[in-house]
Amino acid sequence: MLNIRYEKTTNPKPLPEKDNPLKFGTIFTDHMFAMNYEEGKGWFDPRVVPYQKISLEPSAMVFHYGQEMFEGLKAYKTDDGRTLLFRPNKNIERANRTNRRICIPEIDEEDFLQAIKAVVKMDEAWIPTKPGTSLYIRPFIIATDEFLGVRPSSTYLFMIILSPVGAYYPEGLNPVKIWIEDEYVRAVRGGIGEAKTGGNYVASLAAQMKAHEEGYSQVLWLDGVERKYIEEVGAMNIFFKINGTVVTPKLNGSILPGVTRDSVINLCKHWGLSVEERRISVDELLEAAKDGSLEEVWGTGTAAVISPVGHLRFEDTVLQIKDGGIGEISQKLYDTVTGIQLGRIEDPFGWTVEV
Ligand code: COI
């Protein structure tokens, strides 16, 4: 158990106005959690302190070789005033898997949860309550050794910052347009694709810019070896309903194991739908679109929640799904996932954790 030190801000910021659209990732609360690590000493000095700038030497290793990890989860305010986290333990387990992959020391799971709860409790008043909003929680760890050689750092800084957010995509629950990328790749098996680390996101930027220029919001990645099989969207995992069956790419070492992905698989199975986690080639997808068996497409992610996909483009082929509108399962999943997160409907899986 952490012995957390608290320092409250003496200069609180005004809470966002009720009509603020809470553009994703632009507003930060009054406090943050921080804790340091030194080899031989372990994690130490856990603290909830005013949100502030941090000072690092230009030689800090994180700036040079990208040894950093992050997570993303959300807190919600229920109608009766409770604060709920959605499956925080899944994020914490994944954080330690990322840590192992990129040689960052693990954090005790209970300590991690205690840290999240401590800072969320402190800034509970910042949890927005308008439909489609929540408090996004961003834990991250950076390597802080002042050194230019390539090796794991021996010192780290772990922080948690909080941001009241609306929808991740400006489209909200309206279907997004997705570009299937045929030039760049995001990750390969054995690499870091299944870890939540910045390198995967910087690898996606050039293709994302290209897609934006063509009027598409996100990039759907193909596997890095054969460039044939669907992987993920980068900010979300992807699902298809083909001939009544829910299909999603099987985790293969280069796909991020999303918490919302896992929740959607569980919910669909709970509803008696047939769910397949398997390889899906882009050819199969094009064929299914052509013969009318591709019924729905949606993405899942903490930030994106459930995001219907209305258009897919691969090379010169443009597929319009569901006449560009939201599908039945996507809508039901959105209503159910957000209903559970907000404590409005029964949580048959025990997914929510009270702060
Ligand atoms: C999340 O969904 O929490 C993510 O980390 C995706 C991020 C690119 C916003």
C-alpha cells in the first residue's frame, strides 16, 4: 500500500462551462499523481500534487530512445453521485505487460489502482456529466536517466494526469471514414505493436496525415509481413459483422489488446451472437462488401468507445457500409457499454469499480 503525500492546489482553475464541448485531450484538471523510481530503491515518493510542468535534462533518455509507456481509462459519475472506473485492472495488467516489454520496472497492481483512485478522488468535481463525456485518465511512465547510450534507464517518473473529455472523433457517434493503408505498416509480430508505448503511435502519423488529406479520419492497418490481413485502427480495435457473425482480428502479437475490445467480445457472446477472433484478409472484406454479407463495421477503444464505421477505402475501392449510417449492433454496444460505465444498467460482469 502506498503512503501517498497530498499537496492541494492553492490556485484552482475554473471548471469547464456546461456547454464546453470538451475537445479530447485539451483540458487538464487541478492535480496529478507522481512517483519516482530508482534502481535499488524501487518506486518511491507517491504524491498527489498540483498539475504542473516537469523539469528534465535535455539528456533524459525518454527524449532519445522513446522508453515510455502510457495507458488510457475513464472515470464516470453516476446519477446518484458515485464515481466509477471501468475495468481498471485490465489497464493495470496491460501496463505491466508493456513495462516488461520495454524494460520499465513494474508497478504493484494494488498500488497502481490506489494511485488512480487517489488522484481521481481529488479531482472528482472535474468529472463531466453531459451525455458522451467522461474523465479520461492517462497514466504514463518515462525514462529519466541523463544518458545517451542505448540501455534501459535506471530511473523513471510515473505520472497520472486527468482530462475531462467528450467524443474522441469530431463525428461523435456518427460513422467515421477509414482508410485501409497499403504503403506504411504499424507493427510486426515480435515488435512492440501489442505494447502501449508512444513508438506505435508515432509510426502511424505519416499514414494518418495521408488519410486526413483524402478526407478519412483514421487508418486501418494491415499486417506488416504479408500486408494482407486486417490488424487494428491505431486508436481502436476493429470489428465486422459478416453474415450474422461478429468477426475481429485475433490477437497475434502486433495488435493492441484493447479493454473495450475484450468487453465487446464478452457482451456479444453474452447476447448469444456468434463471435470469431481470427485472421481476416482485406480480400475477404472486399468480397463480403461486394456480395452484401458485410453488415456492419465498428471500432472499439477507451477514447473512441464504440465508433461506427461508415466508409472504408482500399486503394481505389470505396466501400459504403450500412448506407453510411450507424448499425444495430454498434448502437446496442454503445448503449450497453456506456450504460454499464455510468452505472445505469446492470453490470453482469462486475466491470465497474467504485472510487
Ligand atoms: C485510448 O483509447 O485510451 C488510447 O490510448 C488511444 C489514444 C490514441 C487516444
